[in-house]
Amino acid sequence: MFNIGEINSSNNLLLDYLKNQSPEILATVAQSVSPEAQQIISQNIQNLLGILPPSNFNVSITTDRENLAGLIGSAMMTGYFIRQMETRMQLDQSLASIE
């Protein structure tokens, strides 16, 4: 998925937790995301990077470790938010069907 082995994890409990997970667990979690949430997250990352249409441009992005960490953090927070909203939507739909 992504290589987090070289990032300094001092005082970062989430990063320590991620490093201790097996690749199988991370793959299972990644696959549990709905296609709709994946599309929103993908679009968000593309907007952050300013992706140009690949049919017309050959894009190469270079960054440093800190900016990449910020991008990954932003993507994780977006994913968390989208998943929470998706759960809320499902709960609202379930409650609406009871009424």
C-alpha cells in the first residue's frame, strides 16, 4: 500500500499502530471502503496535487518527507471523515425505514 517504515514515529501513536499491523490487515481495511468513498478520497487527493489530464500531460510530482506526510495525513483525515459520514447516512436510512 505505502511504505511507512522509514518515517520517524516519535510521539506518533497512530503511526506506531500502523507499523505494527500486518499487510493483510491493512489490505482488508482498504478493501472495506465503499467505491463511493474511494472516489471522493481519490478526487480530494487529485485536487490537492493538481492533477492534469493524463491524456494530455505527463505529470511528475516531487516533494519532501514533511509535505508527503502532510498529504498522507490529509488523506487519512478525509477518509475518516467520509467513513463517519457514510456510517451516519446508513444509520439515517435505517431509522427512516423504521418510521
